[in-house]
Amino acid sequence: MLIDALEKEDKKKVISSRPVGGWLHLFVALGFVWGASFSFIETALTMTTPAGSTFWRTFLGAVALVLYLVWTRSVPERKQITWVFLWRVGFVGLMLSVIPALLFAFAQERVTTIVSSILNSATPIATAIVILLAFRDELPSRRQVAGVFVGLMGALVALGVRPGNLGENDPVAVAALVGAIACYGVGIPFSHKYVIPLGVPAKTMATFQISIAAVVLAPLYFLQSEPLFRAVPDVWSLTQILILGCVGTGFAYIWNFELIDRAGSTIASSVSYASLVVSLIIGWALLGEPFSWNLPIGALLVVVGSAIMQSPQAHERVRS
């Protein structure tokens, strides 16, 4: 019922006027930034709670985006900011920013950044399932589906998962991570179908998404029973949190909207494959996390799956 109503309303909207151009640079940038974000979250959790880590990164992202709109003289006209736009982009904020960020921060106190990024790489699977169930006009091609499952196999190999065995991982943390990627699976195709067609510039959509998310997170952080801060941050820690907020939670969502618009939901969700490779390297080389033979093999399969999904043949049906 709700989906049908939205589809009827969208027929009255103007389809996005932004040009559809190359998207590989967006894919690479997001993979690098979001791959590094796992280690930045780890740093933030040494100084504040999961709710605090999520709030501060979102608040800093919102501030950066608002300042960017003002600096570029791109403050939207009032007629662009309709109630339809606000509730849709607010829903995206919940699905892509509030809920998954809280769940990831919660989980990363219980599992390594490598495990978090590996499970995050299942985002294309969640996205494909949601598309099949609710967004039938954006069905992935056979090649894209093949790429998704090759990448998933790589993630499972890297995680060391065997039938009935999650390895030495906290099942509650794993469940939280699965819940987070399920949110991504809803938020990405919803953005493609119901937010981008409204014709609002990507930087405006990202600014409102992150700003609404920050407003929602504020009471969850400031009214929690735990102390707001766990330690006094040093300069390097503050630098990482600023990068996590301003770039990883701010500007990255401009790129994310543009990638969804240009390449479609299936390819946009496969950014998690690229971020996995970055996170594996950082976790092993910089954080000293455990590294075993299955990690490079799994990462290689992830790269192969990502390459299959990005091939011209796979892209043919993305914008159908």
C-alpha cells in the first residue's frame, strides 16, 4: 500500500536533472573513506560510548555539509524542501546513518574492525534481497547477482565461517552487524527510487539526511546513563574523529547519492567490497589485528566479485 502510494506520487515529480556520468571515481573514493572509517570508529570508542561515537561523527558531518552549502552558495530554495522530501530523506537518515552507525559502534566494542568490515561486505546481498521483494523495477542482472555471491563467498572465507560456526565471534555483535547491513539494504534502493527522483541536488539531500540523523541521535547520547566521555582525546585522536565526521559521514554521503543515481543500488551497495580491502589492510598493518591465510584469499574473491559487478555487461540493466 505505502509503496504503491509512493509510486503514484512520484509520477508527478520531476525526474532528477543531474547528468549521469562516470561513477568509478565515486566508487573508489567511498571504498577508501568508508574502509578507513572502521579504524576511526575504533579510536572514537576509546573516548566515548557507541552513542557518543555515532552522535559526534554525525554532528561533525552535518556541520561540514551545512558550511559547504553556505560556502558554495547552494542553500536550497524553500520550495525544494517539501514535507515529502523531509520525511523521505529522514527515513534514509534512519536507515543509512542512525541505526546502522549505532549498531556498528556497539558491535566494534565486541569484535575487531576486520570482522565488522567483512560482515559489512554482505550489504549487496541485503540490497539484492530488498530489491527483489520491494523494488522490482531495479532488478539486478545475472552478472550482478553472480558478482554479489562471489563477493559474499570471499567475505565468508575471510571471516573463517563454517556451517553452524561463526568462529570466535560474539553472536550478539554479529547479529547487530547483520541488522546494520539490513538497514543499508533498505536505505540504498529506497534512496534510488523515492529520494533521488525528487530532483534535489545530492549535496542538499546529504545535508538534510545527516542533519536529521544528528537531531535524532542527540537525545540518545546526552540522556544516556553512561558518562559522555571515557577519556581526554589527544590531537591524533581528534584528527581521526574529524575525518570520520566531516569526510566519512559528511561529504561521503554526497558521493553516495551521486553513485546511487549514476550506477544504481546494486553497484552502490558493492562499495562495501572495496571498503573491506582497505579495512583489512589497515586492521593488519596499522592496528595489529590478527591476520591469517584466509584473509587475503577472501579479499581477493571480494575484489573479483566487485569487478564482475562493475563490468559493462553487468551495468547494462542497472538503469532499466
